[in-house]
Amino acid sequence: MPTIQQIIQSNKIESIYALVYTPNRQRSRHRFPENCVFKMDGEQEAKTAANPNKNLYPALICGPSKSSEGYMLYYLIEWLD
């Protein structure tokens, strides 16, 4: 299984600004299924649309990448706030 760094460096993977739904950001595994990721046009849009009360946090992510179970996953590069 490739490491997150190998996935990020892959030419097939793009970096994306997004809102990420996660109930507990501090304990996050730093990978998210595609149904928890809402793509945004840019960093400012992601920051503006963030809503911590609804567990939506702005992030720079990369992906998607197919997991061994067949799920499409996105990987956290950094939280934006």
C-alpha cells in the first residue's frame, strides 16, 4: 500500500480546496471518503463556507485515490484555519 507522501507526489492526484465533514477533527485519520468531501473553487471560498457547528472544516486535500476496499479517498494536506 502506498504511503500518503507517495500518493501526494503522484502525477495522477490533484490538490483541491474543500470542505471536509468530520465529527472530530483532532482525532481524524487524515483520509476521508468522497461523500465527506465538498470541493470548492478556492481557499477563500472554503474558509467562508466553513461551519464548525455542522462539522464542516476548510482544508487542502489531494485525491481521489482508490482504497483496497474500493472506496474513493481524499487525503488531508493541511487544515486551512
